Amino acid sequence: MAKLKRFGVSIPSELVDAFDRLIERKGYRTRSEAVRDLMRDALVESEWESDTGEVVGTVTIVYDHEMRELARTLTHLQHHHLESIICTTHVHLDEHHCMEVVVLRGSAQQVRAIADKLISTRGVKHGKLVCTTTGKSLA
């Protein structure tokens, strides 16, 4: 187990009360757990900003599979980036719409570029990149 370090923070009581309500709704047992997650989130964001190491992310896109050439274009884009794509999951949402979740790994710049290409492909109705970490740099 990691060595723990305690520190004090002065925060307005209204902010603490609001934070306590939020973490209770989210199911945290203690403030410490919630603060640790906030700190890790800031560190992950910093990883993406620095673009110095390897990151991972997911791109989720929703599209109408009946749009001419769209499925072929998306598949071609994914084959073009095999070195960065870990896996893809395809889900049929209804008789017209599909969702794909693409898991990417590489530099932040590479992952963003591939995500931007997928999301901006003509016919994609919605897309979002979720940035995360390999976990190597987090305690």
C-alpha cells in the first residue's frame, strides 16, 4: 500500500457542504476518496496536454448505417490506423442507427487526430472522445 500523506485545506463551508452532497450522490465513502479521484483526473488531463507519453481513449460515434459509403469509409479509416486502434465494438441501435466504440492508444496528438477524423466523417451524427490514461503514471 502506498504511504499516505495528510494535509489540511481551508475551504468555505458552503463549498464543502455542496461537495459532500455531490460525493454522497456518487457513492463515495469518504471525502478523501473523492479528492483522490479529482487529483487523478487533473493528472490525466495534464498527460493529455503535455503529449509526452502514451495515453488511451475511446471514441464513440453514432451514425445511420444506410448512408451511402459511410460504413466503408469508417472501416477504411480504422484500417489505416491499425497501430493505434486496440479494438472496435459495433452496436446496432435500431433498424437505421449504429454505434461504434473505438479504443485508441498512442500519443495524445495521434489519438486526437484519429478521433477527429472519425467524428468529422460525413454522416456521423454524434461523436465524442473520452480521454484517459494507461495508469502507469498514477499512484
